Amino acid sequence: MPDGKKKKMDKIVSLCKRRGFIFQSSEIYGGIGGFWDYGPLGVELKRNIKDVWWRDMVTGHDDTSTPVGAATPYEMVGIDASIVMHPQVWKASGHYDLFHDMLVDCRTCKARFRADQIPTSPCSRKPSKHPGEHTDCDLTEPREFNLMFKTFIGALIDPTAEAYLRPETAQGIFVNFKNVLSTARVKLPFGIAQIGKAFRNEITPRNYTFRSREFEQMEIEFFCSPDSSQGWYDYWCARRFTWYTSLGLKSERLRLRDHAASERAHYSCGTADIEYAFPFLAEGEFGELEGVSHRGDFDLRSHMEGKLVRDGDILKVELDEHGRASHAGSGKDLSYFDDATQTKFIPHVIEPSAGVDRAMLAFLCEAYTEDAIPDDKGVPQERVVLKLHPRIAPVKVAVFPLIKKDGMPEIAGEIYRELKLKWNVSYDQKGSIGRRYRRQDESGTPFCITVDHQTLIDGTVTLRDRNTTVQERVNSANLVSLIEERL
């Protein structure tokens, strides 16, 4: 990582700790790798990202209009599936056998590495070198390491009670396909959305919250007819890319990259990643924010018939040495009957799958800005500001009384209580007005309202814009409508 980018990333991490966005999990006990806690501002930012996604993708979706490039409108519904599922789910889906990374240990220092990350990982003894380059390095041969966290159901701890924390949220949607179809009265094409926790026992979690062992996903499984699936894949690639740019990620730091055939899963008909140029990456490198995958009928067919393997261009059920399905599916019929065409088929699936934690990290990195603004005497003063999009900013407005007397705290309190009915609002009367502004700038608050001596005369207050620092006098009676318009 170049020195400039490393310094920026260090400053972002420091700001997140100082302002209460992100804490190391179990910090007072020395922390635990790959797990993070979200503080007062962090939990609000994360919740806002999820709420905006749910609003834009599900509840705010217009299912009476036809998207560009699509023949028909579509519906969106949501579910919330459990974290622990029947173990057979992961056998039929292929996770039980295939969800692993290649692991390499150093016998000398006992450090552990992912085999594909050895060329970029620092040696534990000498960070300027990579594993295997130090004279004392003694690396093992790569071996498989399953990424699923194992747990047990019930009182017995034996193989019959084994279960797993889900490594993704998608399978909860697929196994509920028929339930949603029969209860929500939806017709193809339609989508099922879910936001929830997933767990992966990463060998080497790194890059702050980018690669963690516990994380949250925002995921859609979009079901459509096979003959329309390519059009819907193109639609979702474009729509999800636009969502990030609409919330402030600059297009030059964002890209949509199609996977080469060698990168795609064996069942994939097409996969593209939405990627962002994070500061912790080398110049020209990008990290995945979201994957959009054309999964064909693989998932529903797997849960009907069992684990599938590819034989040339055909997906077939994997058989054991006795000719039986090696990992049997449910045996339930997950096909769809189309009333219009009087045909029965297994729907194709387009999957836009986004990471909440990665999205939050990208928005923080994009918003982090250093500039200089004049103080009361016109002398430029350095400032750190988070220029977060107002829709996702943790606090929308901060209210200040200029001084703690002359009735100003009472007026500021009335304004605070009125605005708090609509938004998350902060009230602060401690310290100089300049310091209070700086605290809110670092927190990403779009607007600050100050009650001062002029307020006592004509009822106007000072409204300050975070990005420009421009202050204007507005009537306190119009604050709700004015801020609503600007937000």
C-alpha cells in the first residue's frame, strides 16, 4: 500500500474509533480477530444503509411500471430466515463439500495464511518479506480448510447434532421459495429480499472490516423465466451500480467488472462484481462491494434433487459409489407453473448480493475529507469532515444554543424536540461553537442549527451547511419543511 493511501486509511480507522463508528470486538480483553462492534454513530450509519437499500429495492419499488429492457413489471417481497438451518441444506447446496480455502501454516512462527494471499501477505517475523522468503520460514503444503462455523443443536455434542452457522443468506430464500409463492401471491418475475448476518471462518481476516468472520448481507434472489433471464441479469447489474453512485460513490472509484469464464462458479451463466478502490489497496486495485450473479436454475434444482455437478454443458446430480444421490435434496417440487403459457419449469435466478459492512466502509472512505476553513479571525484552520450523503448520515441535524443562558437552551430544546419527531437529531451545548461544529463535521452531520441572540429578537436561527460551511438565517418556524427539502 502506498504511504499516502496507508496514512489515509489510518486516519479513517482513527476517526471511526474516536467518533464511535467502529470498535474492536472484546477490546478490553485484547480483541478477537475478524469481529467488530459498531458504536453509537456506526450503528446509525449501518442501519441507514440497510433502510435505504430496503426502501429503494423493496418497499419503495414500483411494481406497476416496466423496467427499461424488461417485458413485464415485477414484484419485490422480503423474508427473514434463521441463521441455523437443517444441515442437509448445506450438503445439497454444495457448501459442505466445496466451501473452503486452501490453508498454509508456518511451522516456525505458527502463523497461518491463505495460500492465494501468500504473495501479498507480510511475514510474521519480517513484515518487509512475504511468507516463505525469510530464512527461518518452514511452510506446510496447502490443505483444505472449511469456512463454515460448526455448532451443535440440543444437549448432545456428537455428529448427529452437528449444524452450521450460515455462510450466506441466499439458501434461506431458496428453501422458502414455495412458501413465498403460495402466501404472497406473486407471479414471475419477482424478487425475494433479505438482510441478515452470515459467518465465515476466514483464515486471515484483514483490511479492517472488509474481510471479517461475522458480517451482514443485503441480498436479492430474483426469479424469472429462463428465456428472459439474460435481460434481467443486465438490468440488475446496471441498477445496483447506479445505487452506489446515487449515494455518493464517485464513478471513477467504482467499476462493474465481468468475471472471466475461469473465475465463475461451475453453475454460473454470468457474474459481475461491483468494485471500489479502497485506500488499503494498491494503486489501480479494487475490492468487491457486491456480486451480481446469473445462477440459472442451479439452486432450486439442487434443493429438489441434491448436490449438482457439471458434466460438460449439463448439470447432473452427483452420485455415490452405489449410484445414489451423494447429498440428496428435499425431494420437494420447486418448479413454477406459468398460467399464461400453461408450462411448468424451474425458474432462473439473478442474485445481487451486497455486503453491508463493505458498503459502509466504502461510504466512509469516500466521505473522508480534509480541508481548511477560516476561523473567526479569517485564519485558515484544518478540518476533517465526513461528507456522507444525507440519506445515510447517522445524525441529520445538530442543534446548539450559543450560550447556556438568556433562554437560548430552552428555545434550542424546543427545536430539538420538534425535529427529533422526524429525524435522528443531536443536541450539544458543551464547548465553543467552533468545536461543536468540528464534532459534527467529523460525525458527518449535514446541518447545524444555532440559537443565538438574534433568535431572541426575531425568531430566526443560523443554519450551517456541513460541506460548504455557509451559514444563513432562517425562520425557526420553517425548519422542518426547509430541512426536509434539503435532505
